[in-house]
Amino acid sequence: MSDLPRQIGPFRVVRRLGFGGVGEVLLAIAHGAGGFEKPIALKVLRAELRGDPDYERLLLDEARMAARFDHPNLVGVHDVGVSNGIYWVRMDWVDGADLGALMGAGAVGEGVALAVAHGVCEALAYLHGLSDEAGRSYGLVHRDVSPTNVLIGRNGHVRLGDFGTAKATRHREDTSAGVRKGKYAYMSPEQVRGAVLTAASDQFAVGTLLAEMLSGVRPFEGGGPLETMERIREAAAPELGGLPTDVAAVVARCLKRDAAERYANTGELSDAVGALRALRSASDAGAVGRWVAGRLAR
């Protein structure tokens, strides 16, 4: 906490929640009249990038786009400001943890895993379907569907965060190779090759996430980043024998090397995952919330 400011704009900083290659997220308190207090999340640039106009523009562009979103499975963005040279983005705080931290404590039950995957799919279907006032698709692709960007509350609510736009992601990839570090395992073959991405790329990441939650192993895991990325590039049909047959069929389609062989759209994938979820017990929000609370209590 010693390296964090006590106050950013009108918000009192409590602690750091997490950080990535470009930004960090802080837990803060918003104050109002009559003793009103509300915990929020603040996204700011990492200290070494503050003052860099390119990264400040990246943060603001992402926030402006995310402010258009209105979906229960997406982290809400509410305000942007600058204080003492620090640009900040005010977002919803999720009282829980990210999927990466939660998976670190052991395997995930079928019902919970499918509920989490379904929430992610619902968020992506909305994101991929967004269009402007003239009805023209934004063509949004998240590009970073990975465990640290899936937030799950004690209430069992699943939210996808760290929204990517084509422009913002392209800027990140062109200007800082280090931003990719730690995310390679969830890339699609076309993303590894540096090809143009479509919504089908996010489906590949969903398949990887679902397989990992249920088996504890990523389908294309290698001995290191380079070997893993080469396996993803080749995308030979992975061994999914440890998964239930119906789930394995959905995962296998998500993990097709050819993007055209995956689901026609993410809404169709969401329907497929939702149908699998409906066949399992302990797959409602209450069960997910109990799972989160149990993991956090360890």
C-alpha cells in the first residue's frame, strides 16, 4: 500500500486488486452526502506508464467504448477523470475474486464450470453483437478471455472485464510485447499467427477455459510459452477424454483450428453451453456463490 496514493480524485484508495501489463485495478471508496460510502474499482495506468500520451489515450479509448456497454455479465464502467496527472476509470467492484485465483485451489465441479462459461458466453455474445446508431457492427473482439479477466462474486454473478477493442488491442500488441506475457495459453491459432481476428477467436478462448476448469489442464499446454503457442498454432484435435461426452463435443468445436468450423456466432455457443448447464445440478447462481465463498475461506 505504501506505493499507492491514499486518494485519487474523489476516491479513497484501499488496496490494489490486481494488475496487468498496462494497467492496475484498485479498490477504492466513493463518498457522498450523509455518510454515504460505496466500494468501487478504479483502473489506472501502471506507475511507469503514467504521463505517456499513447497509453493514456488507450485507457480513455477503452473506457469510452466500455461506457456504451450495458449487460449484467460485463463489468460496468461509470466515469473517467484525471487527478494530479493520474487518469482513472471508475468501474463496478466485484466482491469475490477472479477465476484464475479461484481455480488455483483445485478442480471446479461441472455445474459451476458450465455456469461460469455460460456467463462469459452471454457477455461475449452481447459484445460481439454491438452496433452503432446506424446499425453498423462495431466488430468487437475481446481478445483476452482469460481467467484473470473473469470476475465472480460471492453472489454467484459472473462478469467479464478488461474489454478489448480492435484498435486498443492492436495498439497494445504493436507497442509492447510484454503485454502478451501470461496470456498466450488462451490465444486462438489465428491470434498466434497475427492474423485478422473475428468473434470466433474468443470462442477458442472459451473452449480453453471450460476444458481447464473441468480437467485442470489447458488443452494445448506445453513445456513453456513457445511450445504452447506452437501447439495452439497447429491446433491438432486435443485429448478431451476426461471431459463428459456432451461437454467435450462443445469444447472440441470451440477449439477447431479453422475459425469457420467453430460456432456460427457466440450466441449459438452460449445456447449450447446453457443447454449443458441446464442438465447439471449445482449450476445456479447460489451454487456458484457458495463455491466462491468456500474458495475464499481457504
